[in-house]
Amino acid sequence: MQLRLSKIIVTCLSFTFLLVVVFGNVTDPNSNYQFVRHVLSMDTTFPGNTLMYRAITTPILHKVFFATIIGWEALCCALIGLGTLKLWKARKAPLAEWKKAKGTASLGLTLGLIQWYFFFMTVGGEWFLMWQSKIWNGQDAAVRMFVFMGLSLIFLNQADD
């Protein structure tokens, strides 16, 4: 029972984190919108960068990217939250039912990994060269979130028998 409760708590922490992230993006959208705008515009990358053809400078596309990020975070948050509830309800259930209850949270955590690894590290970090910016570089945060969610996913799906 202690292991199951530990897994519920760790999963709930990922839900809580994403809830705060989504809340921040909804209540103060301009802060993170500026981040997205600068990364896509590539306006703080190294001078003379020959990859500037990748830059997206159209404001409506900045807003689409930003809205997509918030929507993705909200979806992850909802799935992990629902998964946490399913885990809580199955905490005293037989092993087969407990294992089945892991599915929704596992999906939410996996989508979170995709967000931080693909969208932030691959698209933002490498395609739009976010790593070159001293001001608008979110790679440290992305790695941190990938590690937290990845460890949570691994822990959740460890054998329970």
C-alpha cells in the first residue's frame, strides 16, 4: 500500500505542477507569449546566423504556437489529474485493476515528455536555435521538466508485485 500511495503522490505532483503552469499562462499570457515570440523570431540568436531562414516573424503564428503550447499543457494536466483520481480509486484494488488505472496518467506523462523533449528541446532548442540566446533560452527548464516527468512515468510503471 505504501508504494501505491507513493506513486499516487508523485503523479499528483506532476498534475499540480502543470496546473500551476497552465494557470500562469492563462492569467499572465504576455510573459510566456514574449518567450515564444522571441524564440520563433530568432532575434536573439548569434549575429550573422546563416539559419535565420527558419525564423517565423508573423505575429498570428506566434499566437498559434503559444495557444498550442497552452492547450497541450492543459491536456497533459487533465490526463494526469484524471489518472491520479483513477489511481486513488484503485489504491486498494487487486493488482490487475491497479495496473489498468495507470493508463491515463501514463498517457498524460508521456504527452508531457513529448512537449518538453520535442517541442521545447528539438523544435525550440535546435530548429529555432534557442540555445544561442542568453535571454530567451528555456532549455534548462525543459530538461528539468523532462527529467521530472520521465522519472515519474518510470516510477509509476515499475512492477508492483
